[in-house]
Amino acid sequence: MRVLGIETSCDETGVAIYDGELGLMAHSLYSQAHIHAEYGGVVPEIASRDHVRKLIPLLDECLERAGSRRDEIDGVAYTAGPGLIGALLVGASAGRAIAQALNVPAIAVHHMEGHLLAPLLEPEPPVFPFVALLVSGGHTMLVEVSKIGIYRVLGETRDDAAGEAFDKTAKLLGLGYPGGPVLARAAESGDPDKYAFPRPMTDRPGLEFSFSGLKTHTRNLWHKHSAEQNACADIAAGFQQAVVDTMVIKCRRAMQQTRCGQLIIAGGVGANLQLRETLAQAGRKHGWAVSYPRIEFCTDNGAMIAYAGYHRLLAGASEPAVISARPRWPLDELMSTA
């Protein structure tokens, strides 16, 4: 089975082709980050319009890279949620139209399931069961993954996601957008111990996250110390260290609770090198393996959607031929593929 995957949940347009025998044949990705940087964050209407402009050219590019004809596509997978409703509808409309034209099935894919399964695209994929730390601009959660389609949410953020906190803190410090990469670069020349930062919700049991208070604490530090030499870099370093430490503490608890031997990190913040290095150290210390998707598959992409859709279509999943999107879609509402 050969599946076309379409991702348009936010500000990346992704297209990919996954074949059950040949694996990932090709993927194409276009990021709108340079457009939204002018506004300091994603503008939903601009994102939707740019998906309309870029999706079909990316599809043609991806087919050419894969050496595949349109009539060799056996199914279409598209991100139906969660995400920006206008952006989601672009991908859902295109996916449904392509499937109708080719007379093949289409399947709505949960964006976070795509991120959960992205590490399985690697040459040495993680083995089930595993715990997944999903960290992105819109989500921060810990999920126990028994196998494809069987997920149990262990804990998630009560307010801001980690990626959102990075973006807002970078904007506060005048570093630009997207916040994760620019704040990480600023932190390289900073002292993470110069100022005291809390590790939110680590002084109590549980696996939930909260980054809103950390963001407020950072704002107060900046207002008080912004005139000091190297304050921007020092605050960036302290903030990043606090976020990383918080996620490592929660991951350690999740591994102890589930007794899993494998941890995966996925989502845009999963590209953060300090987070990767610190979790790798924790894994070596406590005896669990840590794996990630390649950097290009940490951010939103069509490959993860094609892969997730392939497995759902292979399991016989079907749905009404309607165009629909779900800006809010709890992961635990997904049906099992078993």
C-alpha cells in the first residue's frame, strides 16, 4: 500500500509518500516561519492562505522525488487535528479531493499520533512498549505507547506548552521568532545559574506540567535585571535549563511508574540539543534507552502523517467521505488499530 500524507496543522506545509514495502519514498516540507517572524507568532489567516499556495506544488515535487505517478497512490492521509482550524481545513479539503479523484480511501490522522510514531521511521526504530515525551508549540505531554493505536496519556500541561513558553520568552527578550532555536542560541553564551528559576510542579507527585508561572518569573527577572551585562543570555540559559530539568524529572517519574525501558522524544522542542543531551545522560544513569526522530521529523512534517495513516488504513480504518477538522482532539479519543 502506498499512502500520500498531508500535514497543514499550523505553519508548515508537509507532503510525503510512504510505501509499505519501500518505506518512506519522499517527503517535501515548506516552513512559513520567515513570514510569521514579522508578527512574532503564527497568524492563522496568513498560515491558511500560504498552505493553499504551497500544497499542490509540494505534492508535485514529492511525486517527482518518489518517482511515483498519481495513480499509484492507494490511500491519502491528512492531519485533521488538533491545530488551527483554517489550516487544517486546507489539508482536509485537498486530501479528500485527491482521494475522490483517485478513487482511493482517505483517513483523518491525529497530529500527535503522527509525532508519536515519527521515531518509527528511523533505521533502528524503538521497540514497544515505550514512553513518549511529546513537546511542541501546542502540546506537552507524556504518553505510554503499548503499540500503534494504543495510547495512555500519563500527564500533560495545564497551561502553556513548552514550545509556547519558549516562543513567548524569546519574544520578551527581544530574540525573535521562532523562539526555541533563537533562545537556545542565546543561552549558549549565558550562565544558567546566574539567576534562580523554579522547576514547576516538581515539588509534588504527578506527571503534569505547567510553564505559565515560569514564564511570569522570567518576565519579572527581565524587568529587574535587563540593564545588567549579559542579562539576556543568562536569563535565556536559566530559563532553558529550568524547562529541561522539569521535563527530565517528569520523564524519570514516568519511566519508574510504567517500568518501560524505552523513552522517545518527539515534537519541535525535541530538537533542543540540551534536552536531548540531558535526557540521554538520565537514560544512561537510570537504565533506559532514549531515542528521537531525526531533526527534520521533530517539527511538523508529512512523513509522520503518511506513516500513521498507512497503519490506520492497513488496519481497515474507514470514515465518512466528508471534509472535517478538529482543532481540539484529545489523544485518548483515538480508536485502537488492534
